[in-house]
Amino acid sequence: MDIEYKKKAVRYINSCDRQTKQRLKESISKLPLGDVSKLQGYENEYRLRVGDLRVLFTLDKNMITINDIKPRGQVYKRL
């Protein structure tokens, strides 16, 4: 599967320290495996849990689009 990053996700990854960047990249590269849940009320929206961070992504046929990455307390307020 191909993985595409939105600007918000790239901006967040670049602002993280090296250890957090490594954890995010490893978890995202293993998608759709991991702690993945479907978001209620959305058709193709999912979330990946990486510690206290949540990676919101869209899953299409052969494309995974990483939409946003935020801490747990902030990510669900914007939905």
C-alpha cells in the first residue's frame, strides 16, 4: 500500500524529537497493522494509537492518507 502525508501531518512529524519521529515512522510503515480503530460516524476514517499520540488516516483501496497527528486530548475535539 502507498502512504501519502498531508501537510499538517508532515509539519507535526518535523516538530517532534528524534525518538518520537522514529516511533511514528515505524508505526505508520506497519499500517494497517497495529492499534487501529475505525472512527464512529465516518466511512473511511481510522485512527492509529502511538503512545499518547493519535494518527488519523483515511484508508482507500491501495492508498493510506495520513491526515493529522495530534496528542490524544486534542485530536478528537477537531472532528
